[in-house]
Amino acid sequence: MGFIQAHSTRLYAIVAAGVALVAHYVDGLPQGLILGLAAAVLGTGEVVQRVEDAKTKAAAITSPTLPPTAVE
């Protein structure tokens, strides 16, 4: 799980690119499947954003140059 949290943005970009490539190059895929995958990718993007926000907040709290009240 540490690898996924450390590289969540990179993994998300790979998955999003893979979904787009499959949707473009594979003929005959049902439209519902493509839309479902697009919705899943968007939902995953929200999770990735929250993970990155948490890492940024944790780094800001431990930073000696910022007071803890500047993070909130």
C-alpha cells in the first residue's frame, strides 16, 4: 500500500491513458462499458487528489518554516 500512496498520481495517469487507448483502439466495445470505465477513472482521480492533499498537508505541518495554523 505504501507504493500506491507514494506514486498514486503516476499510477492514475497510467490507468487513465490505458482506458483512453483501449476505448480508441478496440472496436466493438459497448458504450456502457466505456462510460463506466470513464466514471471509475474520474472517481479514482478524486481519491488520488485526496491522497496528494493529505501528503501536502502532512509535509506542511512538519515544515519548520510554517506555523501549524498556516495549514488550516
